[in-house]
Amino acid sequence: MYQGLLQAKDSGDHAQIFPEGTYSPSALRLLMSYLQKLVDQFLALEHWQNTPAAVESDLVQAYRQKGLDRHFQDALQGAKLSLERQPLRNSDYYVRAGILLWEEARYNSLRHPEEEQYLIGLSDNADLIWLTQKLRYLCLHTAYRTRFNSAHSLSLRREVEDILESHAFLENTTISTWYYCLKMLEEPEAAEYFSRFKQGVLTHGLSFHQDELRDLHLFAINYCIRRVNEGQRGFFHDIMDFYKDGLSKGHLLDNGVLSHFTYYNIVAAGLHTHEYEWVEGFIPGYRNALERSYRDSAYSFNLARLKFARKAYDEALELLQHSNYHEPLLNMAAKTMALKIYYALDEYEVLSAHLEAFIKYIRRKPGLGYHRNNYLQLARLTQKLISLNWNDKSEVQALRQKIADEPVLTEREWLLEQF
């Protein structure tokens, strides 16, 4: 930033910055330092103003500290109304509620020192703050342990369970949602925890902040994907429920941008549940929300996937053949779809040439990792499939068994369907 401005000395542009003074690099650096402080203050102020009930609760504190009793009372009532009108009921809500309770308690204790209700309210509210925060951190850490095989355990996990068993905290929807999320992550085979968690998120989602909702949806979708990979195909419908909810509430988008990975995954789930009309609206509807560099390729590829699912093979092929997929993995996915189309159309000569080109493409692309062997196996097994003597039952059974026994083969289901 500074370098571009320092070049103003040579172009004469510094006169616009120092119209009445003499330009010097040190003066410009000092000016930029002041500007940075103003930017910092603006961002902090903007964040403060956009935090629900933050302005109102801090105003209450200011009036009490200045001893302005009437202004304090008016501000306190206004802050309470503002806090209750906004939808959040997460730990941030209870923190703000705690500030107001504390200010009210300090103000009234001078006038009614015998009152106990304020201390009770503060203590009860502190329990809610701690539990909503602790349960969230336990969920995040449990997901981390699953992903990275960590052996570390967070403190007080057993105590949290005891507290929830001996008190009525699960009547609080925020606490119950986090708790059932934690139990879902810890005991994935217990379907009732996922069911209660899903109900909490979809029914009371607006009680959570956007980043919390993003975490909750990711927990749910990753859980459903694991169940699908275990053969529980019905969880694709749950995945779609969470994607639709996430899109409607807006938290799947980051500053208005939808990740192209999420875009692909939503289309895949919609095709698995045969929601073709919904997918047909989603693909163009969120095209402009994608990162610009992925927009055209993601749109054309996913539209081709929809055409393929509807068996509109010619339209799917046209989309694939007139699109440039610069990402190797996307390119291989497109070639895989073309492979399936040629097979479905009985275009075996074209398919044979396509497979040879596919194998050459894979071999000359470095850095593919396990994807290299996966796609090579797909191409080779498809070659065996189109040259298979279907009258030889032992040969047919041998190939089928080989496909079933492959340790890593993402298109195993499609290959087995050809038998």
C-alpha cells in the first residue's frame, strides 16, 4: 500500500495529498498511520453497532456510571426490549442478558440491599452462558478428534452430563440442540440423537449466530455423509433438508459467495434424491453466487450432471464437449461422465478411444494422489467390461468379483449396475 503512494513523488500526485505542505516520505507514512487508526476504529465501531443489543447494553452501563438515574432506567427498559426482540438465544444473548442483570443489580442493591432475586438471576444466567459455550466447544473438539484421531479429552465432559441429567436445562432449546449434536457425534449409531438434533436446528436455527449455524450444518451434513457411506442411502434426504435450510437462512454463503465445492455437493445430493426440478432451479439460481473463476465450469458441469441423470445424453455430451475444465479432478469427473454416456448409448468404438485418451491423460498428470489409481482402475475395468464375453459365466463372475473387491473405486456402484 505504501509503495504505490510513495511513487506519487515522481508523478506529482503528492500535491493532492499535501496541497499546502512539502511532501516527504516520513510525512506520508505518518499520515497513513493515522488513516490506519481511523480504519481500525471504524471497523470496530461498525462491528459494535451490528452486534445485537450491544449499543443499548453499553449505554445502560454508561448512564449508571454517570449516576443519571432517569436516563439509566429508560436505557435499561429499552435495552431489555431490544435484546428480547432480536432472535438470537445463544451464548452471546446470555452474555448481554448478564450485563443487563448485573447493571440492574448494582443499581438496585444501593436502594434495596436486602433483595436476593438479582443474585439468583445472575447465577442462573451464568449457568446458561457456561453450558451453551461448553457444549459448543465439546462438539467442535469431538469433531476434531474424529477427523484427526486425537486422543485428548476436554475437561468436565462427565460433569456436564451429570448437570444435564439432574437439572432441567434440556428444556432450553439452545442447550438441547448443542447437547444432541454432541451425543450424535459421540454415538453416531443412536438415531434418536440425530433426529432430535435435526429438529432443533431446523426449528430453532435463528436462535444461533451465522457461524454457529454453519458449524451445526457441517456437523449434520458430515454425519449424514458417513451414514450414506455406510450404506444408509436414506440420509441423502436429510442432507438435502440441511442444504435447503442453510440456503434459506443464508449461512452457506460467505459474504454472498457460495463455495463451488458446496455447489457441487448440493447438486449431487439433489440428484441422489431425484429432486430434478429443484436442482434445475438451483443450478442457474446460484450460478452468480459462485467464485468468478469457477462460475462457468461449475455451471456447465453440474448442468451436464442433471441432463445425464434425466438421460438426456446428447445434451449432456454437448455441455461436456464445449466446456474447458482446467482443474484436473473436474476434468476427470467430466471424462467419467462422458464414459458413462458412451456406454449407455452403446458407442463402444468411441468409448474405446475415449478410454485410451483418458488413461494417457491420467498418466501425464502429476500430483493426483490416490485419485490417479482410482480413475486408472475405472478406465481399465470399463475396458474389460466392453470386451467381456457375457456368455462365459465364470468370466462374468470373475470381473464382477474383481470390481466388488477393489479397495478404492468411487464408481463401483455404476460398474456393478452393468451386470
